[in-house]
Amino acid sequence: MKKHLLLFALLLCAMSAFAAKKPDPADYNVTVHVTASRVDGCIRELDAVIGGVNYQLSAACAKIPISVGVLKLGDYKAKLVKDDRSSAFFIMQAYEILFPDGTKKKFDVVGVSQ
């Protein structure tokens, strides 16, 4: 009986992992045009154009192993997940990029240029 309960519990855990909610692509309504990509230590850095403005984006590599390599250049869908407007002088934003395989990664805005 205990074996059956354990097997049932494991089966439920496995099913819940497969049933995890996938991101809705419709929520990612910002186009991020990646023009440069690099990995520096454990930091992934992107140069990107968003809404006609040049941004530098940065994310820790903790959840995306360095062995994945650099991100291919091109357009990716994203959504603005942080937009702190508490200062009139500083940009404090973060974008979550949705990759074609359904994974997502948050990148902080760390630079802006014209």
C-alpha cells in the first residue's frame, strides 16, 4: 500500500511539472532587436534596440548556463516587467525576453545611448 501511495505521489509531481503554465506570447508585446550579445564571466550582456532607443541589457547567467553560448542576433518578443518611475533622472527598468523555445529570462537595463 505504501508503495502505491509513493508511486501515486511521484506521478502527481511529474504531471504537475508537465502542466506548468507556459507563458502567453500575447503578453510579450515589446520587440527587442538584439544587435550584440556577449558573456562576461557570469553576466550575459545584450545591446538592443527597443522602441528606437539603444539599450544595454544585463542578466546573471545562473539559470542560463554559459555553455549555451551567446544569443543570436535578431528580434525577440519581450515584456516590461519593471518600470520604476520614482526618479525623474534615472531609468530603472527590466524586460523579460521570451525565447522561441518558450523559456524566458529577465534582463535589467544597465545602459542607454543614442
